[in-house]
Amino acid sequence: MTQEELAQRIGEKYSTLQAIEAGRLKPTKKAIRGLERELHISLLEPVAAVPVKTSREIESHGPTLGDVVRVKRKKRS
């Protein structure tokens, strides 16, 4: 299959496909899905949720910037 044929099959311009291949352009999700479908490859990986620790779960190693800084607010005239 030529690049022109591939571009047509995935619904992109030939020049767009060339730019993606050369690294001058990031592919859109539509282009990625089309490439995956036509080339029978996987380009994207599912991302698992990352657990977030709350401030209570994080071990304290002394005062933080938030404990020390006092924010002064400008008085309105």
C-alpha cells in the first residue's frame, strides 16, 4: 500500500501523513485510530488510574511552605 492509499483509507491528506511520519506533526486521535485499524497495530496504550495520597497519608518531614508563608492581601481603596 502506498502512502497516498493509506492517507485516503484513514481520511487524512497525503501531506499530513508525510508530516506525521517525519515527526513534524503530532497525529490526531482520528489519524491514530485510522492507522491502528488499517495497519493492524496498536499505537496507544490504556493508562491506569494513579492513586493519589492525601495529606494525611503522606509522612510529615517538618513544616511545609504552606505552613510558613503568610499571604498578604492588598487592601481595596
